[in-house]
Amino acid sequence: MEIIEQSIIAKNPKKKSEDGIVVTKDYIAVIDGSTSKTNRRYSFFRSNGRYCMQLISHYIRQAKGNLSCQQFCNGVSRAIASHYKKKDIARLAEHPEERLTASAIVFSRLNREIWMIGDCQCLVGGEFLDNPKPYEQELAEQRANIIQQYEGDKSIFLKHDKAREAIIPHMLEAMQQQNKSYAVIDGFAIPQQHVRVITLDFKPWEIVLASDGYPFLESTLAASEERLAEQRNNDPLNIGTFKATKAFVDGNNSFDDRAYIRFRA
């Protein structure tokens, strides 16, 4: 595997990114820690998303190189679950919004496979592939409608995104389907039917793995960053060509943390 370029950038330059990249001799992965939507915390010094990302990174770094996708999912789920208190398991089973949660896209060198667990994206030989959450676009549309119907200065939502606040209850409701109708890494069993597996032949491939912080994924980091900058300039509220559940909030360089790695395998 030959790494061509990689980047991790936090949306808020004053904070550390919840996204991460892992490169070992057997795996290349991009991990996207999920933003907390409740007040429950598992670490005094890290956000839940960053903590979850770091736990997954550690698991991948010590994982055997010949794991199948199923074995990987089982192992990484156990790794996260080990950081829950036993007395909390029953509550977490009923309240997935309180779990440590992340998405990950993993390239397995020995299996010649890409595993997409949760909301992530990639380019394989220039072909775009993703695995979005089933509710995400609907909620993004709801948020866009709230802002579009507002009759005042819409830039107010860049300072205080009340439209996002309005859809948070719907996001929490949708999260009841976490690891039921869609897959994430959260310490509970991952349904394999919702993990997208891309199998590669043995010819050389150029591959890009990225988190969903890039609204338009391009074949180079510079081009992806350029498209992101265009989105910020033309539609900072993310209610037009690209609709999202977040805006480019004032003071941030993007609407989400982002990670990007391009390599040959």
C-alpha cells in the first residue's frame, strides 16, 4: 500500500478533530466520531466522538491482519463495549443516543475489501461510493425548509442554528434505529446486512477514503478542499445544492470535521 496524501482537519480550529486516520501494514481506515446529542460523557478530557474514534484506532492498530469483516465488527464492538459500566448496559440498549458512536471505512489489505460501517464515503478507481444514514437526508430537508421559510436575515442561523435545534428531537428519535436499520460502531452488535462491503480484484487501484465532512469528494485533497470552499462561499447554511443538518457556523472553517486519505493498493 502506497500512501499518496492524507489530512485531518477540525471544523473548529480551537478544538481537536473527532475524525481520525489509521494506517498499519494490513489496514487503512478513516474514523468519524459522532457528535454527542445528549449530556452524557465518558471522558473528562475528550468529547464522546473523539474518545470513540481513539478507541477504534487503538483496536485497529492491534488487530490481526486476517480478520474478516464479521470478525472485525464483532471485535471492535467488544472493544467499545468494554468501556461501558455493566450497570449501564440495559439503559444503553434502550437509549442508543447515549452510546459512544462512530462510523468507519476500513480497507483490508489481505481481504482486498473496503468495509463501510456507518456514514462514510470513498472513491475506488474514480467511482464514488457511500453508505449514508437512512434518515439524514430527510432531516437535512426539514432543516432547510425551516430556514427557507424564515422571513428575516437568514445569516442569523450562522450564529445560532435554531433550525438544527429544531430537528435534534427527530435525530434522537431516528437514532433508535441505530444498529437496527443502519450500522455504526457503538459497542452493540453491528447488523452485517447494513455494512457495505466493496471487493477489489488484484489489479492496482487508487482509492480515496473520507469522512462525510466533504460534501463533494474529489480524486485529490486539494480539489475536495476547493469544492468545500465553494460550498462555504455559495451556500454556508447548507440548504441549497448540498443540504446538511449543520451549517458553516461562524468561527469554524467547515460544517464538520473531515478526514481524507488517498492511496494505491
